[in-house]
Amino acid sequence: MRLAFNRLCFILAEADSFYHIQARRVMNRLVEGRQTNAPLLTNKVVDYVTNRQNEDGGYTFCQGAESNKQDTYYGLAIMSLLNASFPNVEKTIRFLKEPNWDLDNIYSNYYTTKALLLCGEEPNENLKTHISLVANLKRHSSLADVLPEVSSEFTTIFMTLELAGLLRIQLPKNRTMEWLLRFKNRDGGFSSEEHSNINSTYYAVASLVLLNADTEDLRETVKFVRECEKAYGGFTLIPANVTPYMEHTYYGAMTLNLLGENCMFPSQTIDFLLKCQNKNGGFARSDLGISTFENTFQAVSVLRKLGFQ
């Protein structure tokens, strides 16, 4: 009886090993197939972006709409990630340098400055002094005043810190670091409220990295991000959610990258991202949405991090 039982266990183990190997081979073939389609995906994305450049050299995700600085930055950033040249770059530079630069708008400053730097141009000379003032104001301002369309209450401090780094501006790092760490919750995530979310966690961690904080002190944060990562691909806003979206997947994957970690389910996440690509070549926040430059930038960024190129 025992010999028969041992024999059965051996057969089942062999069968399990066989199917595991076969599943791995199938997965490898799928990955190889996706890699061969990477150049096609790149061409479609490049066409999507270039077809939405206006006569003034700026870009807009919606054909026929006026150019704007945010989409112009994302358009250039996407092309840069794909190693594609910028069409009509002189026109784009003129559009970005139009004399309507609002120094009081950190979002406009951020996208315009980063777009100009991608084009090899210097930003507004008056910006350096202004950024130093903004950094101190943001650190003491109320987080309740965040605009509803902004991803996180820490978005503006992240933008300010990144601009300061790009423009080589010295800021009070220790005080800003202490201020950010006040919003770390017990679960390791970040939020101005008790309930952490992946958006706020990304912007807080990215800000801390810009401040040269020791990421070894953020091991609990890794655990929180892992709880937002789904075995079927993608990330969710909070661990309890089921449906992943593009922006949450971007924030989750990029937070792990900043903390020196990799996605646990890269193949499944690649599949989720590819399902979000529309026929026009752009990516949406889900498989049912409309394409936007921001979602396309997020998709291309994560695909590159996961080795799809």
C-alpha cells in the first residue's frame, strides 16, 4: 500500500513538474512574441504623438484642440523615451517660449521647463528665484487646498523639488524631509489623511528621493506598494481595490523602482498595459478609455522599466 502511494506521489510530482515546465515555455513564447511586436508598438505610439502636433509646434492629445504646455511636455517625453526625433522642434521651442509664462503657476512652470530642457533650451531666467520662494511656501501651505484634478496633495512639492534639482537651486532639505515624513502612515504608505493611497505614496517617495533620503528607512512602504500590486497585472489605488488603472500602475511600478525593487508580476502587468492601447496608438487608463498623452507616457515608461522594448 505504501509503495503504491509513494509511486502515485512520484507520478503526480512528475506531472506537476511537466506542466510547470510547459507553462514556463508558453510564457516565454508569449514574452518573445511581445518583444517582436515592440517595434510595431513604438511606431504606432510615435504616429499617435506626431499626428497631434499643431501648426504652432505645440501638442494636444485631442486632435483639433489648441496646444497646451502639459501635452507638449508629455509628447516630447514620449518621443524621448522611444528615441524618436522631435518634428518641427524650432516651432515647438517658440511655442514654449511664448511671453505668457505665469510664474505663479507651478504646474505650467514644471511642464514648460521640462519640455524646454528636452529641446536643449534654457528655461525662464526669473524662474530660479521664484522656485526658492515656492518651495518654502509649499512646505507650510495647507494640503487641503489641492486642486481636484491634481493626482496627490504632494504633487506640487515634488514638482518644486524636481525643478530645483534641474535648475541647481539649493533648498532646505532636512526640514522638507521631516515635513514629508510626518505623512507616513502605519501601513507604510503616505497620505495627508489616515488612509494611504498609491498616488500620494509615489509623490512622497519621489520627493524624498530627490532630497537624498535613505530609502532603507522605507521598507514598510515597499510592503504597502506590494499590497496594491495585483497578481493578474497592474496596481490599484489602495490594497482593497480590485481594478487596476494606468495611473495607479505607473505610480506603483515607479515607487518600487525608486525603492530598488521590481514588480512581482511583470508579464501580467505588461499584458494589462498592452490591453490599454487603442487603435490610434495611444494608451488609455483602462481598456475602455480614450487615449491621452499622460496615460501614454505612463504606459511607455512602465513598459521600458519592465524590459519591453
